[in-house]
Amino acid sequence: MRCWAWIGLLAVGSMSLADEVLSVGFAKADITPKVDPAGKAVWIAGYGMGRPAIGVHDKLFARAYVFKTGNARVAMAILDLVGVQYPTVRQIRSRLEGYNYVLVASTHVHEAPDVIGMWGERILKSGVDPDYIELIVAQTAKAIEEADKLAVPVDAVYGTVNNEELLRDSRLPLAKDGNLRVLKFKSKADGKNVAVLLQQNCHPESLAEKNQYLTADFNYFAIKVLEERYQCPAGAFSGPVGGLMALPSRIKTDDGKELEDGNFEYAEVYGNKLAKSTIEAIESAEPIKMSPINVSSVHCFIPMDNQGYKLGYRSKTILREAFVWSGDPWAKEMKLLDVRTDLSKRAALDTEVAYIRMGDLHIAGIPGEAYPESIYGKFQEPVEPNVDFPDAPLEKPVVDILPGKKILLIGLSNDEVGYIIPKRQFDMVPPFAYGRKDRQYGEINSCGPEVAPIIYQSLEKAVQQAGK
């Protein structure tokens, strides 16, 4: 069996008046598994292994948006999960017909079932339930089809607000992305709100490692506030959460009470603050033209040098194809790798990077956890001593790759390949940077130092291809 690399391009929509009209539909489907502490365990992803769910605080959903202009039909789904893998996304796409492109992203919530395999009962024992994966596939496809049926002509507004107080950078160098970006759609027919779409940039992990209840975390509370305020559905993508974009260790309520994370009271207060900033962005939003639609996606391979990941593949903890790295990220094909026997060969994964242009809006689909440094070019200068690749070329910042200022950055898009660490910041080998006695957190959940250059070059290829 072989896997073919490709660059796919969709340029749709003519300049006729009919094609200029954007229609948007929204629907959601329940992807909450059955939790029975006395029955089959549901292993919660994030933090360590051996964390079985004992109940459900709030339901998990697949939220789907369908965008239509003329002959174009593009779907975007947001799943309350830690990181749906590329093979699962392909399964979802196989259930759908007539879509020019389907993007499936995860919120990266650390309080939902394991869908990768890393958080089972114990080491080398997968936490993935194949029946649950099938539920995800079926329900996500269902939500997209229902959203399509509900699509109506809309006017759109786009707004931003910067609030770095919602973030803590837990890794040096300090670089945050406090830019919340939001779209609101209003029906052309009756002026009612149709949907809200938010990009936020923080790890949904406010319940911390001791929680055993399934929950969408602070997004649950933020979405609840937004839906009550605007009387329409809402959803939230996660943007560049690498770097590492964590929650403040303490947060204050409106009456001045200080809370530590690790509980639902904290999650609600944070969610309310996120919603408040989102409302601020919406209230100052301006109209945006979102047609015609142009989509370009690049399939690429990335070398997998992480020894822990390799062990997961060899033990079948992670059920996903690996390939023999050929040295060319955009090779037409790479041979399948048997990671249990071909121990001397360098492994690779396949993934996908997307660029979607909707009129004046430019969307980057990044298949992992991007660092704000790579988004905005906030690289440390001069380079920190003792990093592994001090002379590595800096990746071209995403804001310079995208050909417009009105953007959405969708992380964990179509895949979760881990942390996309700027190569010049990669620090795996002692002596370590910043005078540390041990390495910082990040490399342990990265495929390797070549990921960032390949991902951002792939995005540049997608944008260039779309312009042809």
C-alpha cells in the first residue's frame, strides 16, 4: 500500500450577483460517550494516563458550519476533543458528498475521551475505543449535512479584540497571542442572528488533571453566554495554543474573589471572561465580504523523530499509518513503514495544511499546536544560547504568508501532530537553554524539529497555489 502526496486546489464562484451571496448554516450533534463507571471505561485525554470518566458535566458536541456561495460548498466542524487524527477526518469526509472541502478541527479540550491512544489505563495500552471513533465519524457527518440544509443567505461581520490577560505563557521565550477573532452571521431575510464563530487561543484545561467528569471546559460556559446574548448557535475554534498558551494559575471573579484552577467555578469564571471579550469584539465588528470561496490544501509528510511516539506505534497504542521518510516532505509517495520491525528506518506521518479564502477573509488550517512566535514572527533575537539549532532559518510568519489582514487561525485542523515548535527554539539535547537543568515542556509532545519548517512551507505552497 502506498500513500500519494498531493496539492489540491478549488477555486469556485464566478462574479455573478448570485455567486456573491453567502449562505451559512449551523448544526450540532452529540458526541458524548456513555459513561458507566461499572462498565467499559472511558479514558480521559490530557495530562497522564489512567483517568477514567465517572460522569458527564456537560455534553460534548460536533458543531458544524456550512458556507455556500454559488457552486461552492465548504464545511467546517469543531469537535470537543483533544485532537482528532487525520485518518478519522478522512473517514468523516468519506461519508459526505458534494462538498468542495471539509475541515474538521478539535478544541483540544483535556477533559474528553482519548482519540489518539496516549491516555489509556497504563503505558502502552491505548485509550481509544473504536466504537467511539465510529460515533464521532457518524455524528460529525450528520451535523454537517444538517447544517447544509439549514443554510440561509447572510450578512457577515468580523471583529477582533486583544486580551492577553486571558493567557499565561508557560514556556520561554514569552510570546502570547491574545487576539480573539470572531464572525457573526445575520440572516438577510429577517435580520436575525444565524451563528457566531470564535477563534480563541488557550488550552481548554481549566479542570486540571484530577477531574473525572467529561466536559467541554471553559468553552461550555463561554458558548452558553454567547448563545444567550445573541439568540443563535455559537462555536469556538482553538488557534495557536502552542508556546505554551496556558490558563492563568489564578483568576478573579467580578467581586474580587481569587480562584485557583482545577474546578468548575474557575472554568465558569474564565468562560464568562472569554465571552465578555468576544462580545466586545462583536460589538465593534465591521461588515466583511466572504465570497467568492477559494480553497487550497497541501498534503505533506513530516518526519517522526519522537521516541515516545515511535514506541506508541510499535505497541499499537497509536493506531495510525507511518511511512518511510524519504527526505522530501512533498514526495509523490512514501512507502508504508512497519514500525515494529523496521527499527533502523526513519519514520514519517502524513498530514494536511489548508488555506481557505472567503472573499476578504483568509483562513489558515494548521494540523497541530502552533506557537505564536511562528504566527507573528515573535522570534527571540539574538538566539538563546544552547538551543539545538541556533543557525536554523526562521520560519516565515503566518501573518506574512496570508495575503490579507482579516484572518482566522484554526489549530488542530484536520489532525493533531503535536507541538509545532519553531526549529530555532527546539531544545532537546543538553546543555539546555535559559540555564535550565532540564528541558522545557514541549519537545516531549512534538514529532521533531523539522515539523515547523514543513508545516509553514506547506501553508505558503497552499497560498501560492490558490493564487494561480
